[in-house]
Amino acid sequence: MRDYYEVLGVERSASAEEIKKAYRKKALQYHPDRNPGDAEAESSFKEAAAAYEVLSSAEKRQRYDRFGHAGVNGGGGQPGGFQDISDIFSAFSDIFGGAGAAGNPFGGRGPRRRAGTDLRVRLALALEEVAEGVEKKIKVRKFVPCEACEATGAEDGPAGVETCGTCGGAGEVRQVSSTFFGQFASVTACPACAGEGQVVTDPCADCGGEGRVKGEDTTTVEIPAGVREGHFLSVRGAGNAGRRGGAPGDLRVEIEETRHEHLTRDGLDVRCDLHLSFPDAALGTEVEVPTLKGRARLQIDPGIQSGRVLRMRGRGIPELNSPRRGDQLVTVQVWTPTKLTAEERGHIEALRDAPAFQPQPDEEPEKKSFFSKVKDVFS
């Protein structure tokens, strides 16, 4: 006979809560519902119950620690005194959720409705919607409750549903077999009602007894500001309806971002390019740039260089569930003409050797101070 601590997989110094947790794990592992017809699993189930019956009692545990099995078996009788699996369920109803003799830890006795499956949809959002948050109405094709039979599956509605005569409404059947080692019970879903505990005598013509039909439904979803590609929201109960009144599944809404005509997302910031003519770059100007809230005016200082990044504070994407918001980064691109008239070429030739048109970096790169480099990075 194995050591009870070894049976439950706990140390001899384990607390009462640790012992209870370990036993529940073993009981679920070897439960007859999960191992129908498996005599070895049922033996392990009873062995774990015997161990827990002793170790969960402070008095019995003390005797066991001092005298071993001889101190608790009362002269070599059945460990724990369990002659039938139903005795285990009755003794430890707190472990099995008070399920009674059937001992079903996965749900109580009586009618069981099959829950509907979950659905998944992809929702495309514009960058402006991502930035501000939006309310969307999503139309989904799915199973919906049958109105003709009130989701019962019976032509006469609730009156056409009867308690299963095979399981008496329990949704499960129990078989007891006697062996040399005692009586063993196995509990399985009732084959007559598929575990539901009820049967339909006259199936509904509209749904064929399913209690649901294919239909369409519209769900309103609140999208918070700051979501990003790959985020998802779960809408409880917006999935497929369950069979014959079963609970509906959920709807998973997955976010995807559509491509913006001018702006690209970079974390919380948005970026865009600003193409300037050479005269505007040299003389300075005021331009309009696209933003997430329409067009905005931007002042360009004279002599701005190509590649310079201008920062528009607070024009980016907000951080999800936070007051923080990114910026808009505008990269200047000075455009060089590719086709010139003779007159235009003459004007430019006249300026070719002018001192102001010669590249004049402020400082040689190797002579720049540390603070100048930092300024360049964040300018």
C-alpha cells in the first residue's frame, strides 16, 4: 500500500490547503467521467480518496504520521472505508461542487444546454478612427434562436419538451459493476438525450429540432482610442446561439488598420513627408499639411534643409487607456527639378558660384559637441 503523501504528490509538511488542492487535481485526473470503463483510473480515484480522507483530518493524519497505515485502517479494512465510488462523492461533496451521488465536477445534475460556438470577425479602421475611438455596428451571419419554437426545438414550444425517460432528466447514466475489489461506477452522458436531460417529441419544422436557425444580427461595438493592429475585443454573448436554448458564444472582434493616403503610424506617432520646392525651402513659406484632424498650417523657416524633421506636438495617436498622446513628425523633402527651360537654366547658372549657394555646414561633424549631437537627434 503506497504512502498517502506519495499518492497525493505532496510533502509531509504540506498544509491542509495544499493537500486539498492536490486531491482535487488527482480526483479530476482519474474521475470516471473522464476515464469511462478504465478500471486502473477508478482504482487510482479510490486510492486518492482514501489518502485525502486520512490526511484531511488532523486527528487521523497525526495517527498516520506516527503509526502509518496501521494507525488508520482499523485492522486492515478498506482504506478510507469507501466500498463504492458514490460514497466518495457523498463524503467529499465540497470537492466536487456538491454534485451529489453522480459526482459530476463539470456541471450539476439535470438538463444541460449546449453552448453556442464563438465567432471571429476582422474590423478595418481608418487611422482617424484609431486616434479618436469610434462606435461601429457589425453585421454578423450566425445562428440565432428560433422564434417559431421559442428556441426549444419543439413544434409546440415548451409544451413539446419532455424529461428524458432514460436518465430521468439527469443528463447522465450511471453503471455499477461488482468486482473482487468492490463496486465501481462509471458515469457517462445519456445516449437518449445526448446529455441534455430532455427530449423533443415533435421537432420544430423551422429549425428541425435545433432550437436555432441561420440568421443575421447587428452588434454595436465601442472601439476605444489607441487600439492597434492585432488588438481584439470580446463581445460576450454575441456569438452563435446554443442548441435548444443553450447559452450563446462570444464574438471576437480583431482590429486591422487600413492604409492612410498621407500618414503612416509609428507607435504613438504619425509620420508624413513634406515636399518643398527649392525657392520655398530657401526663402521660407507657410504650407498646409494633412493631420488626423484635417489639414493644419505649418510655418517653414528660410533655409530649411532636406531631411529635417518637424514635430507637431499632440497630433499623433493616444496611448490606450492613458492621457499620453504621440506627435506628428513631418520630414522635409526638398524637390530638385529635372527639366529646365533655357531661361531657367540661365538663372541657376548665374547663381552657381554665389557664396550663399555653396554647401556651408555649421560645423565639421568631428568638431560637433555632445550637446549639438543631442540637439540634432531631437530637433
